[in-house]
Amino acid sequence: MTGEFGLIGRLRRLVGSAGPQSPDLLVGIGDDAALWRLGDRIIAATTDTLVDGVHFRPDITGWADLGWKALAVNLSDLAAVGAVPRFALVTLGLPPATGPDPIELLYRGLLELARASGTVLVGGDIVRSPVLTVTVGLFGEVGVPSGADWRAHVLLRSAARPGELVAVTGTLGAAAGGLRLLLADPWGAEGRAPALVRAYRRPQPRLEAAPVLVGAGVRAAIDVSDGLVADLGHICEESGVGAEIEAERVPVHPEAARIFGPEALILALTGGEDYELVFTGPEAAIARVADRSPIPVTVIGRTTEGPPGRVRVVGPGGEELTLTRAGWDHLAPEGP
């Protein structure tokens, strides 16, 4: 098995070899969203699927929370490229015994976040499926002034350069901590750590931070969905750079630190589903982001000359920390 990202690479090469691409396609396979030029605007498109038993478990995820999360993970992808959400299509794969009441609850959660984010639901599909699946296709846009370089108005995985600072919004490890508590004690987890449980069930895509990054001169970003180390690695691979993270500077969620102690750092580095933005840029640009962002921003390291795609996590003495995994891979032999 080549793993999820190895397979994506093979498909990317196959698509690229299939024939001429449209000149209006600015970014295709390999980023958080595809980007397509349409007049003086860029259309951004992304899609994600949540599968019962893979991305959620019904015993720890309510129907309304599932609807919220299905849209949130896609909104986070648009934030990662600097796009404003516009409309969404929803496809449900339903086991035969699924009744209408839980699906209405799912849509209530989805619509709650849609209203908050300015997203309009415009249609979709319903199909029979052996397991419950929820797929959202989300479309957004980026305005580009006439004659301007479009690259100055979007965030890309491929735009990092050696010697830039690496920074992240918010705190990390909350969602992974919430999931761990829910799996151990579904009934008592919320009372013990409500912030962690809420972070897992109702992630907050950083749409409000994305325009701040673009306006400050940041060009490279990704959302933390698979894990900080893994996702920063995607930036490094696409940009042909390496990176070094200082473990002591990683902003671990305080409630995760209280409950899990030193292990909370591992949750922050590799747990995923935080949906914060990790980004790189010159010192002046990062300083502007920190000054203007409505969400706290923490500098955690620097990009390096390479090796391309390599992310090192170093301790206070400069020693490299050994991680058993960098983050989530759907097709990894031993799972996440």
C-alpha cells in the first residue's frame, strides 16, 4: 500500500499526463482547494467525506454535530487558501434503516454553521449506502483586482521559502484530546473537559484569520486537519523546503495539558482535527499577522533549505524528538 498521499501523488501525475489543462485552472490536485480563474475572480472548490466508523462514531457524535463538522472541515479548506465561502452541495449515503428525523437534525447542525459562515446550501444527492456517509462539495471565491498577480491574493502550499518563520493560529491538541476522552468515557467526557469535547465535535474553521494572512503578505498556509507535523510537511513537500519546530513553543491547549500532561504535546503535534491554520512567511509579515489577527498567533519554528518535506521537532537542548507518526493517513497499513 502506498498510503493516502502516495496514491494522491500517483493520481495527480495521471491527471497531469491526460492532456492539455485549461489555462483558467490555476491550482489543481495537491492543495487544500482547486482554484479556477473566472473573470476578475478566482473560484475555489473543495470536497470532503465523513464516513461512519472512520471519521466519526454515532455513539460519541450527535446528528447535529455531525452536520456541523461535515461543513466545518470544508470551510477550513477554503480558509487555508484564503477564499470566502459561497455555496455548498451535500450528498448523503444512507443505510436503508435511516429515518428522516436524524437527517433533519444533521441538516440543522449543518445549517447553523452555514448561516454563521455565509454559506448557502443549494442542493446535493441522496443515495443508498451500506454505511452512513456525508459528503460536502463547497465553493468559494477570491477577488483579484484588475491587472494584479493572483498569487498575491491566495494562500498556497507551494509558496513557502527557506528561512521563513512558521506560525500557527490558536491552540493545538484539543480535538484529539476530546476524542480520546469520549472514546474512554462517552458519558463523562463532557463534564470532565467540555472545551476539548466541543473542539472535537464542533471545530471552528478560521475563516476570519485567512484574509488577515493574505493582507499581511503571507503566501503559504494549510489547515491542521491531519496533524501539525504532517500538514506542515505537505507545505514543505510542495514548496521544496524543510522545517524545524521548537517543541517548547507549540501552543498546546491548556485543558489538554492539564488532563494529559506531557502527552498533550504529542496530541498537539500529531493528533489533527484542530483546523487551525499553520503558515510561513517573512518575519515582518508574521509580525503583521500577529498584530492584526482576531485569533492568537504563535511562532513555532522556521523553514529550512531541506530536505524537502522533512519536518524536525526539536527539544530545548536542540535534540530531535522521535515521533511514531506525523499524523493521520487514511490508507496507512495500521490506520490513523
